[in-house]
Amino acid sequence: MMTMALSDIKPIIKSKKGLTGGCEDLGNFAEGDCIKVNAMNNGNEVSWIMCLDTDAEKVAWIDVLMYVKGKFTSFT
């Protein structure tokens, strides 16, 4: 089983085009509103796809990831 540590998540980059790096907003699909979390695990690049029931839940997860990660780069 693979686990994800917060320290493994890549830096989250916020720009006018949206989020990249450690967290990406993938959009809305039949499965739900989805995000992709990118990390490094034992030197290997890994990604987790999370699909939530509503856009509000997706935004909440993104906000939590940015908060607990404690660092992101913002380009305006």
C-alpha cells in the first residue's frame, strides 16, 4: 500500500491559469469534480486523483491542501 505524506507533495503553484505543481484542478466529470495531487515518493513521481461530489467540496480540499502544505508560489 502506498501512502502520501504532506512533505511529499510538490509545491503548489497558483497562477492566472489555475493551479499546477502539487495540486491541479482537473474539472467536472461524470465521477464528480476532480483534482490531481502530485508528489514524489521514494524518488518516483506519483499522482492521486480525487473526485468529489460538489465543486464546493473540491475547493475545500484544495484550500486544505494549500493550508497544510504551508507553502505555495503565487503568480499574479
